[in-house]
Amino acid sequence: MLAGAMKALQRKGLKVPEDIGVIAISARVIPQLFYPEITYAETNGFKLGN
């Protein structure tokens, strides 16, 4: 979901964090791939699903 949201923001011409803030729920990998790094709440997907 984060990748899709970031792509949509790019298409709209919005810049993170200058124009809009993004916070993700993640197991840490994907948010660290973006620059600037996306703020995230770390969670275990398996436990969250249960």
C-alpha cells in the first residue's frame, strides 16, 4: 500500500515531507527504501493478521 500511495503522490506532484506527511505500518523494510525515509510504526504482519 505504501508504494501505491507514494506513486499516487508523485503523480499529483506532491513531495514528502514538504507538501504532505506519510506514516506507514511496516516490518521496517519498505519505508527505508524511500528518500526521505518514511516514518513508520513497526509491527509483525503475521501477528497483526491474527
